[in-house]
Amino acid sequence: MGLEVFERIRQIPAFSSLEREGMEQVASGGRITKLAAGEYCFKAGQPADWLMVLIYGQIQITQQEQGQERVMVTYQAPDFFGDIPILLGQPNYFANARALTECKVYRLHVDSFWQILGRYPEATRQFMQAAAQRMNRLQAFSSERQRLSAVSTLAAGLAHELNNPASAALRASQRLGEAVVEVQRTSAELARYLPPAQYQELLELLDSWLWEGELTVLTPLRRSDLEEEVATWLEHNHLAEAWEMVEAIVEAGLETPDLEVWKSKVPPECFVGSLRWLAASVRAASGVCTTSRSAARISGLVDTMRGYAYLDQAPVQEVNLNEALDSTLRVLNYQTGGLEIVRDYATDLPSVTGYGSELGSVWTTLIENALQALGGQGRLELRTRQEHQQVLVEVTDSGPGIALEIQPRIFDPFFTTREVGEGRGLGLSLAYQTVVERHRGDIQFTSRPGETRFQVRLPIHPSTPLPTLGEGTPQGVI
């Protein structure tokens, strides 16, 4: 180690207290690395074997998430980085370190780093103080990412669920315009040949079929049978040219007896024209009905999303956990295809006092993890019960289970079993903090092949006021 590098390292508070012997240990336990701008010092997933000491340049710490690199923090020389996974006992780096400029980095091997911590109390205090500050920054970053993740989950669920009713409403509105024009044309034409009283009688009959209740929803099998029945009736009545009206007649749920009634009220020369009027009226009614159903569905989805996000509500609320779990399921509905979903809710479950949006993040994390474990097949069970002055929420899946060797680390920050870039390793860690630190509750799990069960217990009414944001706890987790 040259004198210049020696002096630069001594400028860092954590190293400044080291005596000559300590600095000699630093010098003997590492090596110099030069990086070009844009080059990586390390990447997430690589072994955390080195404490990095930045001698010159700027290093940016980033995380890969959904194909994008998110900036966490930038270090300016002289400083050190890569310490958090080492101090947390993590075997690998959980983020990337990329040079913003040309950099000179001194790599101190992890064994030498631990020896220094063991021999020099003042250096240990400085490193731990820096680590605490960095963990606070990481938690703030993580909480912000979790909030954005919640928005992403909400948006994905909303976009998927809105697609069908929105598309249906668009198609119905387009057909509705054409049908209204056809109704006006055929109605005017029919009115020219029928006496007013007879026309009024047909109009009242049509209204009773189409507008005095919702159109009948037919099963595919019943629709097919009815279409064949109506087509045969038209042929027997020498009205084969009216085949294009079959679909509309069936849409109204009309059967051959209804058509006989209609036929009895219309002169033979007007019958085909009256059927065109009937078919156009059915299309118009169907368009109105579909648009109305779609609007109601969209309105319901918006209400679900508002409930999930706890919009327009105070931070601390009386939270109905059964409704919260159902809202989360509806938001994640697009991920549940092919699964058996079991709800075993206590009907008399009391509400709990808590941060609704933060508890929502816990249910989202637990259910999403279960869905990922199930891989599109199996059973997801949600269960709620009251236990004295607490409420119990259980999320159980029939997936392969959590490997025994990693179970002790499941709530550790930045620990993840997913591929690099697919997970931040923060969901369960923040869920633990939300339940235990923010709500005075408890979260535990048991796991074996075929059954993983997470249990969350929350006090119905906390004995002391809940901590406000910023009191050493996550600032607004999802």
C-alpha cells in the first residue's frame, strides 16, 4: 500500500482511530483495484468477501428490479462500502456497485475486517455507527420501493381486472349506436303499416320482454339449443331469410311460444319487418345492459382498489381484516387462476386498531409469496379467528415448503430465495417490522412439504399508542 493510499484511508473516520499495527493489518489484508467509469466493483449475488474502501472516484449502489437498475446511494471518496451484507452475516452482496467515474478501490478481505473489529473497539464503534445510519437510509429506500411496489401491484391488478368490463363496454357502446339507428328505421317503417293501437300493443309487449327486467343470461348449452329451436321455427314459418335475427331473438331469451304470440299480433306481410324491429330492439337493450353491467363492475373495482389502498382515510383506522384480505385477493385475482382458494373467516371477528395500508402490505407479501410457491396449482387458505384480546390471521399454501436450512433467515433484511433482480429480500423483513414493531403483534411460520402456514397475531386495541412515522420504524411500508 502506497503512502497516498494510506493517507486517503486514514481520512475515513472508521479507520482514523487505528494504530500503526491496525493499519499494517489493513495494508496486508487487501489489494488495490482500478475501475473504469461504468465498470462494476461487484454485482448482487456475488460472494461478499471484501470490504471496499473507495480511494478515488464515485461509486453508485444500485439494485436490479424488473429489468431496471434502481439507484440506492452514491459514495464519494474517501469512503467505504459493501459493509452491510458482511455485518448482517449475508454470504452475498444484495446490490450492485458501479463506478460513476474512474475509481481506485482498496479491497479489504472479510477475514481481516473481522480481525480489526475484534481488536479495535473504537473502530468497531465507528463502523457500527456508520452501519446503523446506512441501514436507516436503506430502510427508507426500501419503504419507498415497497410503496411503489404496492402501487405497481394495485395498477397491475386494476389493469387486468378492468380489461374485460372496459372492453365489453366499448364493444357494447359501438353496437348500441348501430342498433339505435336500426330501431328508429324499422320502427318508423312498421308504424306506417300498423294501426296505432296495434303498434302500441306490440310496443308494450316488447317493453315487457326487454325493459321490465334484465336480459336472461343463458348457459352456452341452453343458447345453442335455443338457437336451433328458433331457426327451425323460422324455417317452418317460411322465414328462412330471417336467420340473421336468430342470435338477437335468443339474446332476449325468447322461445318459440313467445314468437307465436308475436306472430299472432302482426299481419303476415309485416312479420319479417316486425322481426327486424324486434332484433334491433334486442341489440339496443343488450348494449344498454352490457354497458350498465360493465360500469357497475368498474365502479366495484374502483371501490375495491380504494379499500385496498385505504384512500381518503386517516393513517390509523379500525381495520376489518376479513375485508382487507378479500380486497387483497381481488387485487391479486389475476394471479390466482387454477388455484383452490379457501376462505375460513370468523364471522364475528372484531376490527383491530392499526395502520390499514401498512397491514395491507403484510397480506400482499404473504399472499404473493404463497402464490409464487404454488406456481399456478394447489390450495391457498386464508383463516381468521379471535384469540382473547388478539386477532389471528393465517395464510396457508400447499406448496413445496421452505427449506429447513434457510428458515432461520426468512425474516432477515435482503434475504431472498428468488433469482437476482426478481426480489429485493425485503417483503418478509418489512412485514415483520410492520407487525411486531409498528403494531405490537407477532408473526410466525411453520413449513413442511405440502403446507406452509404464516400466522399473524395483532392486538385488537394496543395497550400503548402506535408509533408514528419516523420513530425508528419503517416509514410507510406497503
